[in-house]
Amino acid sequence: MVNGGVITSNGKNLMWSRQYTNTNTIASTFSIGTGTNTPTSADTALQTPILTGIAFLGGFPIFDTANNKVTTEGYISPAQGNGNILSEVGEFNTDGTPVMLSRDVFTGVTKTSSIELIIIWTHQII
């Protein structure tokens, strides 16, 4: 599970847009890369994307309205991203120019065909 991630400024705008105007598509894909810069709210893209536009796993998002949380999951198969040290991930919508909702960095994983990854995002409004 990634932690220490940041909802980007564009991600906040995307949430407001979906809440009130429905002019943007929902966050439904993710990208993964090799960047290590600390996430900031001003981020608009991954530092070094390797795989982009990957759909969230089926059955997600899951809403926990009692605790104001939403959880999504992404999957990297044994055939994807091999030969890279994967260390960053971002959630995106599917607009013509995708908007990054969040960006997270994590301890790098040297990706080989014997490794598959499940990325879990849990966002909570407090």
C-alpha cells in the first residue's frame, strides 16, 4: 500500500467538477513510474511514467460512507514494467488530456516477471 501521497490541485478541481458540473470523467485509471520526487499538490504528471492508462481492478472503487473513505486498486501483471525500479504511482481520469488525481511514491520495487503488484489507494475526507 502506498502512503504519504498527495491529492493534487488538479485532483481537487476534478472532484469539485464531478460533484457540481459533471464536466470531467471519473478517475478510473492509473500510471506507474520510476520517479522519486516527493509528491506535491502542484504535480500534474508522474516524474517518470513507465506504464500509463491502466484500468483499476473490477469492483472498485469501494465507498465507506461511515468513515468518509474511498478505496481503489490497481494491478501490475508479471508481464508489465519489467526491468524497471517502480517507485511512483498516480491516479488519472480518462479525459482527452488525463487529469492526475493523486501521486504517491514508495520504496522502489525492482520489477521482474516473477513479481506482480497490487496498488491500493484509500482516500479519506476529514
